[in-house]
Amino acid sequence: MSTSTYFLGGIILLLAPLASARSQRSVGLIQDVDAMSRAEAMTMSARGGSALFYNPACLIYNRFHFRLLGVEAIADKRLLRSEEKSEIGQTNPQSTGDADLKRAYDLLLSDQPLSAVVNARLIDFVIPYVGVQSFASTEVTAGPVPDAEQPTFQADITLRTGTIGGLAMRIGPLAIGYSKYFLIESNLEERLTTEQIEAYKTTIENDPSAAESIPYRDFTKASFGNADGHNIGLLYQPYTDNPSGFGIAVLNAGGSSFKRQLPKRYGQLKSSQQDLERKAAEYGLELELPEKIPEQINVGMLMGRGGGRNDILTANLALDYADAKGHSRRKAQPALCLGITVLGHAGTKYLSFLKFTLQAMVEKPLEPAQAERNGLQMNMGLTFIYAK
């Protein structure tokens, strides 16, 4: 087994544009370390399975690839620091539990928003012009509610799982692509004032069993549903020797509304839905439908050099104008994004069949009220690349 010369020691450094639109939800259905390292300027630079989420027309760039394992995590820097501190000096189980509870309240009551994301790619199979992927994502966010009449804090837990598939076709320098996804989402949202938080905190500290009598329905909202959605993409690449070009993508075309009627092919999930409804009823909660996923129209351009089989270093500048019509109501927050990608192929002199990818990302907001975030993604898959 040997390392392919294509990426021998290859490290790609990407400086994303400063205008990074960051919010609780990303441009794509789930947050992606590779995309975030480019400030999600992906309308012309999406490759592999990411094209299904950002611009399915980019499926024309695919080579054969079957990802066997893909996991990634994204977290605020201060959350990571809190976890490090929790491992120091905690020997008594009772004191550990009290300390964990105190840290949770301290993080929730911070002036800065807090977020953490864990994703898993369960199936990721792409060939030229075609791609299929299944995914699961858990996102936790917490922080102050802006413009509230009194100090109020909100915490959200969102679980998303689904499948997405698409195809593309090319006619000369033009390419058009289409992808369709099926998504199941569950969400738990809690919104409390500072007074409520302190009161419940005191109650639980004095009597842990009192947690069962807390009126969760007064400050908690639960939702569950499934949705179908469509993405349409178009790109124009006038050159054959570099990836430069223009693109436009309509994501969640027409908006994606949730319902609670599972297709027949997902009938096995019906029992899980019923269990969730019963659990919500135990806490006096009414299970609602998640909010509609709004349509987004993104326009992008890419200027680049390299990208051929024998190129070790590729230099690209990607610029996107995301959500051109403002349907998603996402608040733009300026940030500097930095990403490093290390790739390697293992195989013979003429055939590379095992691909390793390690990606790291840092997102540093330019506004002091926002927290720095770090992300790491690890992938291993099968690929076939014939050497010249």
C-alpha cells in the first residue's frame, strides 16, 4: 500500500469571505464543517455530497466515491473550555453533579449565544452527475432573546434525520441539477425569564424530586414532523482548464412545509412518532409542527486556478450572495472563517481506492457579542482514481 502522489502532503488553506451569514440554521439543511470553513460560499464550489445541499448542478464535478464513515462536530470555544474545566478537581459524585448543574446555568445565562452540533453521514455515494446521501444531525443552541421586555433566555434542541438524492446534466459550458430530500425533524424549545430560571434552580437544588412537578408546558414548546423539499441549481463554466464560473441555486424551492403523515415506505417510524406524542402528553405538551423551511435563492461565482489531477495546490476565491430575496430572515453576522483540509489516497502506483479526509474549521466573529466556534470533520471512503 502506498500513498497517492495526487495529495502527497497536500494541505489546502481556505480563507473564507468576511461576510459570513451565520445563524441557528445554516444555508444547507445541516451545518457542514467544510462549507463553514468557506463561509458557506458553496454555490459554485460545492463538491461531492455537499452539492446535493448547496447546488445540485455541481454534481457534474463528481468522481466515484463511497463514504464509509463521516462524522463531524462544531462547538463554541467557551463550551469546549467549560468541558475542560469540568474534568479538573471533580472527585465527589455529588459535587460533580452540583458543579455540572451550576455550569449549565452559567452557560445558559451568558450574554453570548451558545451552540453545538454533531452530524453523521450514514450513506454517501456519488458518481459523476449523480449523488445520494443519508444524514443525522443534532444541534443545541442557547442564549439571550433579543428585544425581550425582560431578561429572557432560550434553549433549543433540534434533531434532523433524512435522505437526499439528486442528478445533473451538462450541455457545453452549462449545467443544471436537481435534488430532492425527505426530512424528519423534532425540536424542543424552552424560553424562560431570569426570575423563572433562578426559581426553578433553587427548587431543584433543595429537592431534586421536585423537577417532576415543574410546569414545563408554561415555557416549553415541542414540535415534530416530516417534510419533502427540492433544490434546483444552474451553473456556467466557460473554461475547461480551471473551475471558474457562475452559479445560481434555488434551495427548498417554494418552501418546505412539515406534516405528520409519514409516507408508506417509512411506516416503521410510526411507532416512534406515537411514543414521542405520548411522552409529550406526560409533560402536558402539545406536539406542534416545525416551522416551514423557507426558500432561498443563492447566487455565486468562483475564480480559481488548479484543480487538475496533478495539482497539489488549488487556489479558489468563492463569492456568494446568499438568500437574495431575504425569505429566510437570517441575520448576517460578519466573521472570519479559516479551514484546513488534509487529504490522502492509499493504493497502488496506478490505482487509488481508499480516501482519507480530515477537516478543521475556526469561525471567529468580528463582533464581540458572538462566540468563536471550532469544528472538526473526519471521513473515510472508497474511491477509484486512475493515474496517468
